[in-house]
Amino acid sequence: MQILSPDKQWKDYELIDSGDFEKLERFGRFVVRRPEPKAVWAKSLSDTEWEQSADSTFKQGAGFNKSGKEDSGTWFNKKNMAEQWTISYKNNDLNFKLRLGLTAFKHVGVFPEQAPNWDYIYKTIKDMNIEKPRVLNLFAYTGGASLSAKLAGADVVHLDSVKQVVSWARENMELSKLDNIRWIIEDAMRFMKREAKRGNKYNGIILDPPAYGHGTDGEKWKLDENIFEMLTNCKKTLDEDNSFLLLNLYSNGFSAIVADTLTNSVFSNISEKTFGELVLEDRFGKRLPLSVFSRIKMIKK
């Protein structure tokens, strides 16, 4: 099992400190303070140091509602804090830009622990002996994985059920001076069932589902109830001779073993696989686990 964190080459992000159910992070030139339920240890810096460092602090509402979804909250900004700003992701040949912003649900437009997955996507596509691999990014959010695939030379389909998020991803594409990503606003399960019936094939699928969600017509997504069916549909649309699948899971109750067992139970022709956790490490060596992943490749010998 692998434990991965962003490469130190990425200068536009840093987890400064974590603890007491909070995290203090730098995104480019701004430092934000946000709730973090997994940071169950003590902070290393003092409360005064946190207050002096943070350009913006998020205060949550009631916490979590009955469905398990986070309630919205409020950002409290210092005078210098921008509502929107841009950072760059740079690691060796992979280089793109992301527009960030303060949202009502504490997110800023990027999940920085995903950087190792971006690197994996880029390298895997580059290593494929295919002129333009077809790659599908499901639950694609603001598009870090889509940009990584596009920069590697893939023909990219980016799908999310939220129109505003897809518009945000398109903005990131334009900031990165890229084009020709195909944008789809639709329920992911409905789309995959249709693709399977059509016989459409992909050389890569990136699957990063939330614990809970809704499709464009109110379709309900619940990770533990729907993930096996989703993976089954992914199997029907993946090229059996030359393809990869990246599964990323954020649910607090799922371990890396669950992710690995899920992919093993659906796919029988795996030629290469890795699984593990994505973590952020603060300045004091405390590691904050944020998601688990399973990566598989199907390559005909």
C-alpha cells in the first residue's frame, strides 16, 4: 500500500499546520483556515500564530445535516484577501493553472492532495502507445485531472452534474491555454449506462465520486450503494487491451483496502495495480489522510 503526498516542487501550495479539527493552508499568496474533521491531534502553532497567518477563516454553520452533507458557512476575510485568485501546478513537465475562490461549503476549487493522481494520469497517458487516448473524467469538479490528461495528449471528456462547476473547469482550461475538452453536464450513472449501451470505449476513466450527490434531474448518488454498479459500467466502456482506471474515494468510512477490493472484484484482466492513501504533510511532520485510491491498468501482452 502506498502513502502519497504532493511533490515539494509544487510551490503554490503548503499545509502549514493542522490540528484541533482545523487546517491552515497556503494557496499561492493567500493563507486560509478551514475546518478539518480528520485533524484530531493538537496544533503545533499557537492560536495567535494561526490568527496572524490566516488571510481568511471559514466558520461552519451547524456542521453536518441529517443526510451527512456539510452545512454551509461564512468566510471572514482580512482586507487583503481576494474573492478569487490563480495558482499554478508545476511538477516536471506537468504545468497548468487553477482559478481559486471562496465557496459557501469551505472549498476553494482544488483538492491539493490530488496532485499525485494528476502526476499519475499524466505519466500513464504519456506511456500509452496510442496517438490520442480517449479519457473520461467522471465527477470531474474543477478539472485538475482533466487538464493533466489533456496536457498528456488525451482526447478528454469532462463530466459533472453541476453547471457552475463545469464553467469553472472551462475557465481553468482557458487559463492554462488549452482547448478542445468536451464538457458534459449530466448525471454520471445515467451517462455511463448510455455509453455502455452504445458500445463506446475509453482508454482511461478517472472516477472521483462524492459520498453523497445529486444528478441534473435530481438523481440520488450514495457512494456505498452505487459505487459497485458504477464500476461495473466503467468495465463495459474500458478498452480491454490498453486502458487504465483511477478510483479515488473520500468517504470517511472507506479504507484503501475497500478501494482495492472493489476494483479487484469488478475487473479480472488487471495487469498492474497500486492502491493507498493520499495525505498532506504539514511543516511539523503531521500527516493528514484525506482520500484513498486504487489505480489499475489493463494492457494486453
